[in-house]
Amino acid sequence: MPAGETLIDATIAAAQRGDEVAFASIYDAQAGRVFALCLRLSADRAQAEELVQDVFVRVWERLASYRGESAFATWLHRVAVNTVLERARSGGRRRLRVQIAADFANIETVPDGAVERVDLHQQIDLETAVAMLPAGARAVFTLHDVEGYGHAEIGVLLGIAEGTSKAHLFRARRLLRQRLEQ
Amino acid sequence: MTCAEFAERFDAWLAGTLTDADARAVEQHAAECAACGARLSAVSQVGAISREIPPPPALREITLRAVAQRRAIARWRRMAAGITAVAAIALLFLISRPTSKPASDFPGTSTELIAMAHARPELADLDAAERDVEHALHDQPADSALTGALTRIRRQREALRRLVTQAKL
């Protein structure tokens, strides 16, 4: 076993025993990816910061159940995705829930132009372009193209058909392409 | 492949619905044509999106504090379950013991000794939980969950002490 892996295992084991310093090390190693996920799904910085707190509280609560069947980072990010989507569904983050649900319902009827809210003279970087995507398309794009989930799994996570997930991904990529070419 | 054919197939390439051969033809044309290559590179930028975005530095302390608070409350809840069992044993003793004891009795029945033996570590745990929650409250004085937990800890400790004191009589 590589030395680095042993070190990580030791840190996780210490955190499972309640070691706060070890848990802080886990935060330091994973917070960037968790924050990126929360920010892209919510498109709202303040909301993303609240979601990061929710995710790490949930990680701490479930840490004892981690048995090493998968890589720790994979396990942690699955907890993160589930936490963010549960919050979106539960109404605790009502605005996110409404945005995503409305966007899935309207994929065929809402013209892409309706969600254009950008000053065309403004410099658009990639993150800004992602943030401007419709919520459903943004969620699918983030889970598929950034986090690496398949359409079948996204369908289960978001409660949509696999085909709807594909349609949203296509729409997201097309909108991003249009905006990045401007 | 011509630029017009590239344009026709570009959306399908983007959606991943082309056959492997057609997808390779699109990519080959993009490699040879500067204008079409620029369209593809814009999309490639999307593929290179970073999986990490640095969070605000202050979020670290806020998040770790939220975890510590949850840990303090969870610890108290675990103890509450144990304390309930101890209190039940002590209460059972109080109900079942005779109203007067002969002077020659051994000091304490088995039920009483069990109650006292269980109560000591539970009282020590309650003291530790009180310190944890007080520490968390120092950081978050307006947290009503913590205030409630502290009140319940103190109430349970007093109730347990009363039961143990009565069991010794």
C-alpha cells in the first residue's frame, strides 16, 4: 500500500474516532471540490456556503459508516451530491428546488433566449457561463461533465428520465458553446 | 469533410450521438480547419472545467464549528439514552424497597448497588457533555438548540443525583 494511502487511511480512522484535527484535514483536502459542486448546483455563493456546512455535518454524521469499500473521496462526494439534492427536494433550500423542478418541467417549452440574462458586452468566463445555465441543465451538466455520473444514475438522483437527462446535457453544452463563442 | 458538413454534424457530435467514425471525421476536420477548430476548442474549454473551486477561507472555521456543535449534541443524546436506563433502575429500587430497614441490613440491596454503579459514569459523562455544550455556546451564544441541550443536560443530572441520593437513604 502506498505511504500516502496509509496516511489518508490513518487520517480517516482518526476522524472516525472523533479527532477534530483529522476531520479538519479531510475538510482541507475535499472542501474545494465540495464547494465547486455546491456552487454549480445552486449558482448562488451564499447558498453554496450553507450547503458546504450541511455536507460536512452530514459527512461527520456518516463517517462511522465508511468501511473502505470505495475510495474515500468517491464516498464523500456521493454524500455531498445526495445532501445537496436532498436539501433541494426537502424545501430547506426552496429556491434551488423550485428552479430545478421548473426547468425540468419546461425543457420543451422554455426558449433558450428566455434565460439569457447576460450583458453581451460583459466578459464571460466559463464559470459565469455555467452559472447562467437553466437550473436543470446546470445540474445535469455538473453531475455528468464535471462529477462523472452517467445518465441513468443522474436520472435516479434527480428523479427524471434518462432521456430527459441527455436532453438537458445537450442543451447545457449548446448554451455553453454559444456563450463561449460570443 | 467540408465546413458545412462540420456545422451540420457539430450539434450531434456535441450530444455524443454520432457514430465513432463520424465523430472522428468531425474531430479530424476541426484539426485541419482553423475556423472549425476554434469552435471545437471553445467546447474543449468546457471539458476542461475544474472540479475544484477554492471556498472562502472563513468558511473553514464556520463549517468545523458547525460540526463540533453537532458532535456535542449527539454526544448528549447518546448519554440521555443511557441515563434513562439508570434512572429506571433507581426508580425501580425506590418503588420496591421497604419503607423501613432493619439496622442489621447490609448497606444497600443489589438493585441499589447496580443503580449507583451505573450512575457514577453517567454523571461524569453529563459533566463532560455540559462542558462541551458550554464551549460550543461560547462560540454560538444565540444557538437555541445548544441552549436547549444545556438545559436538558442540567435537568437530567439533577434528576439523576436526586434518585441516587434517595437510593442511599
